[in-house]
Amino acid sequence: MPSTSSSHKIDVRKERSGLILLKFGGSVITFKEKPLSPNMECINHLSRIIASIDKPLIIVHGGGSFGHYWSVKYEMHTKPARYDLKGVSVVHESMIALNELLVKGLIESGAKPYSVMPSVFMHGLEPIVKRIEELEAIAVGGAVPVTFGDIVHVAEQNYSILSGDALMTILAEALLPSKVIFLVNVDGLYGDVGTQNIIREINYETYKSATFSKTTLDVTGGMNRKIEEGLKIAASGIDVVLVNGLKPQRVLNAINGCDFEGTLIRHEERRG
Ligand code: IPE
């Protein structure tokens, strides 16, 4: 069974370019249960943290009560299909609106965000590696690329929701960041249903063999989806952490590589 104490050190043996890939979960920067409601207090505290960080950073954010709200209304999913084009427009616009709120908060806090929509570095659901490498160059140069889960055109009027979690895997596999952090609205991955214990550390084996509490599903799969993406990233040799984004000190500790509270998805040694 995975251990359940909730504080540990991030493994820093694998420091590479020093790039940090950070996901702001939609449940952190919006009130997920209330349509189209940003959590400005949280956006502002995260913005202040980002402004204080002097490391190359790429931010991906989710949809929360913006993109998810409309995706549910228009029955749009992560499978390419000919969705209602009004829904396509509205979902995309809502993600741009949320991105703008976040980017404005970042600028006001003194950070240097640079907004990039996924269609800039994705061809449908396929990554354009050269463009992704440009994001890293922007981050190394001191600005902070900020991208987001979105609705993307795949082919012949087929569109698909592309989640921020899936983007995390795409960016991590292309750039091999030194650290990958998912900010969520809970303290980490909970143990068996009925317990309040946070799983301190998991890997592929322990995740598959244990039963974890089920979380509410949204169009892109909720917590389970995050873990699945986290495991894929860990398979590239990168540690992934899940941290409560509503608790600023934990976010700062996770970014700085200090003791942090949350769940570590332990990297696997890279093959080949
Ligand atoms: C959702 O992205 C994007 C859209 C619904 C358009 P995510 O699936 O990453 O969003 P959160 O973080 O779970 O809210």
C-alpha cells in the first residue's frame, strides 16, 4: 500500500533545464460549482507567487466553471466529433475570457505572462514540437507562457476538447521539465473511501493495485484523469506533484523544492 504521511522532499536528482511546468486546475482558479465564476482571490495569490519566482516557468490552466460549464451544455467531449459550432465558439471564447482574467492578474502582480492558445503549438491533437520548444525559449527568457485547455479543430469540422491535463503530458514529454506540478482544490490524492488520509507517494504499481476514492467526474475526467496524465509524465522520468493550490505556502514550497504537502507521483527510470 502507498504510505499516507503528507510531507516529503521533491526528488531533485533530475534537475535539467530547470523548467517548471505548472497546471492551475480549473477548480482552483474558478468556483467550479458556480457557472462562469472566477476565484479572483486565488488568481491574485497565485499571481503574486508567480511574480516572486525567478525560474523558467510554463503555466497551463484548466476550464473550471468556464470551459467545463459550456462543454457540458453543448455535450462536447475529448473525442473528435462534429459538435454544434455555436458550442465550439462559446467554449473557446470562455477559455479566452478566463485566460485574460488570469493574465491580467499576473501582470498586476508584476509577473510577465505571455498568453499562447493551444492551436499555436498543436495541429489538432498532435504536438508541433518546434513551437513547443519556443515556449521553453520564452520561459528561459523570463516571460511566462500561459496556455490552457481548449476546444481544438482536428479535421473536417471535427473538434475536440483538449484538456489542460493532456497538454501537461504533451508539454512534459516534449520538454522534459525538471518539475511538474498540478495545483488542485484538495490536499492531494485521498486514500480509500472513508479515510481522510492523503496518499503521500504513488507510482504506477501502487496506483493500479490500490482503490482510491472516486471524485466527481467532469467532461475531461476529474482527478483520475490527472493521475493518469501524471503517471504518463512520471514514465518520462519526471516527478509529478499534486498540491492544494488554495494554500499558497504549499504552492511556494512545491515550486521551490522544499518540503511540501501533497501527493508525489514518483518518476520511473527512463528506458533507453
Ligand atoms: C478543460 O481543461 C478545458 C475545457 C473544458 C475547454 P481541464 O480539463 O484541464 O480543466 P480543469 O482543470 O479540469 O477545470
